Amino acid sequence: MTAGQIAKNTNQERKSVKKMLYNLLGTGKVEKLDEKVWKLAGSGKEVLESGNRVFAENLTDKPESGLSFLRHFDLVKELGEGGYGWVSQVKHKLDGKFYAMKIVDYDQEAECEVKALADCNHPNIVRYSTAWTEVFDLNTLGNRSTSEQSYSQTNSEEESSASASIGDLSLESESESEPKSRGTNSREGGSCLFIQMEFCEKGTLSNWLIDRNFGKSQKTREDALQVFQQVICGVEYIHSKGLIHRDLKPDNILFTNDNCVKIGDFGLVTSVTNRNGGLMKRTKGKGTPSYMSPEQDQNQRDYDEKADIFPLGLICFELLWKISTGYERGKIWPDLRNQVFPTEFSKAYSSENKLISKMLSKTPQKRPAAAEIARYIKTFLLSETSVCNQKTV
Ligand code: ATP
Ligand code: MG
């Protein structure tokens, strides 16, 4: 049944029914079959009565339940509001440290993000601190952002650039992106999953590209390759864990103050194989179209970790080659996805051209593995310096 149908049958508001259903998740009384459909253990009425009780008990026992996040953290600045939820810079009231807090609707898919992050321990992956669930209404944050002092203003140019977007240089747009929403209960005060992680002060690779493309900062070929090498190290580690990231793009690659590269946004992560060792059947149509591998784009369902190599080829190109206008990008990008490079690029970067071309192979098996790419960059392209995790951005 949908929340709407249950609401109708039990004479309640849909919004409160949704709250109850999310409160009962994990009790065995309700099961979420897909985005909208719920399976109830008894009749809708019984379930909702028990849901109301649980909700009321929660409120009586813990008068501040739903506010544990705000009891322990001060909001500093909103960092991003993506398809899945909301990310903010926060300051822990006790330890005084800054963290990034991601708040998403709580469901089984959201748990995958936490489990994958918790499983990863690598200098080029965003470090996970902890996660918990609570009933929360994201709208309260909207109000706070304008009215509360704790939501302090950006205090440096660096911070404001961290929240910039790639703007008209990007082929990416809300309409182009696969809608990634797993529901909107967080906006209505439903169960939310809070993911506390390391705060990457220097913003995203999108910001890095904007700064470079608009001439604010000079970057050399070596700078670009050093960044790429760190990305590859992170991806090699993800693949070594039997995981596929599935949404590698500049917005999901971050920098810390000491210029270490961190891969973030594990919202679409999935494992390569099922328990019997066969290829997993993937959920169709996920990812970000302009960076997505052809097999992911065409909704094929048995792709593997090589689906991550294709976007890395595009990212490597972008790191090396300045694209100054949206028009230029619109011309270059479709060709690039077909392994056709600007002539000037091929002349200036012949070795990189060969490598990127392989990474962009239509046939996933022809793409090199992350470990091979890392080795190649280290041995041939950055031979004069030692590489992994070097801080030269
Ligand atoms: P999208 O729809 O772009 O994929 P999302 O909802 O999946 O977004 P994330 O990509 O995890 O969420 O985060 C959204 C944005 O928040 C990022 O693009 C980045 O700007 C910022 N952000 C996320 N995590 C961090 C972090 N650890 N430190 C600093 N900024 C972060
Ligand atoms: Mg993202």
C-alpha cells in the first residue's frame, strides 16, 4: 500500500502516516517494498496505532528527541543540497572540531552509503566519523540558517569559493541528473540518517577547475597529474574492497586544507559481486549522465568496476585541459566520450592522450584497471617525483 492509501483507509493525514511508517521501520511491523509501496504486518489501523504509540513514547521519554543533532552540533555553513539530502559544515560543541554532516532520508539504500564509508580507511577517501538516525525536519534548518547566530557567516574568500558551482561550464544540470531522491520524508519530519564525516575545507574538484579555468590560479601539468594520481589511489582502494563508486565526478572529489584529495559521496556505491561471486544486477539508470560510462548510461545491468574508469578518463582530461566556456565544453565533451580529442591536446599531451583514450574505451574490458593506471602515471608520467598522496595542489 502507499502512504496515501493507508492515510485514506485510516482517516489520517498522509504526512503523519509517513512519519509513523518510518518510525516503525526495523520493528518488523512494516516493510518498505519500494519508493512508495509499504507492506504492513497487520491491518493499517493496528500498525498506525502502534506507530502513534512509539512516536508518542519517543516524545515523552526524550523531550528533545529529534534534536540530538542540534544539541551536539552548531551549524556553520550549508555546503550542498544534492539529490539525496543536505550537507553542512558543523562544529561539535564538545570537541570544538569542524565536520561535514550529511542528512538523508533514512532507508536501506542510505545504509549502504554508511556501511561502505565505514568500511573504507584510506587517505584519499573522506574519513567517516559516525552515523545515527533520528526523526528530523529539514525545514527547521532552513529557518535556522536565516535566524540563528550559530549558523555563522562565511568568513573568507576561500570558504565562499568552496560553495561555488561549476556553473555554465558544466554539462551537468538538475534536469540532466537522474533524480536521486529516495523520498522526501526528511523535509516532513521523518526518519533521517545523519552521516558525520571529515570536513574538506578546500571544497571540490569543481572549484579547483573553476579557479584554473578562469585563471585565478595557475596549475601545471604536474599539479593536475598529482591530483589525478590521488584520485586513482582512492579508486584503486575502493575497487580493492569489491566496491564500485558509480558517481565519480568533480563535485564528489574534495580537498582538505593540506591539499590531500578525498573521494566523497558514496550515495551510489554498490558491490561488484553478489555472494555467489557472480556480477550483481545493478539498479538501472543511476549516476550522473555527462560522466557516466556508456554501459551505465544505457541501463545495462551487469557492469563492473570498469564503469568507474570511464568517468576517470573524462576527469583526467579536464584536469589537464582548460575549457573556458560552456560552448567550448558543449563541443568537446560529446567527442571526448567517443575518444576524439582536440588536436592541440593530442599534440601537447600525447602519452596522456593514449592513456585517457584507453580509459574511454566503449568496451569495459579494454579499459585499464585503477591499479594499472596508478602504476603508469607513477612510472611514466610523474617519474621525476614520488606520487601517491603528495601535496602539491
Ligand atoms: P549530489 O546530488 O551532488 O550527488 P549528494 O546529495 O549526493 O549530492 P554529496 O555529494 O555527498 O551529496 O554532497 C553534496 C556537496 O556537499 C558536495 O558536492 C560538496 O560540495 C559538499 N560536501 C560533501 N561532503 C563534504 C565534506 N566531507 N567536506 C566538505 N564538503 C562536502
Ligand atoms: Mg554528490
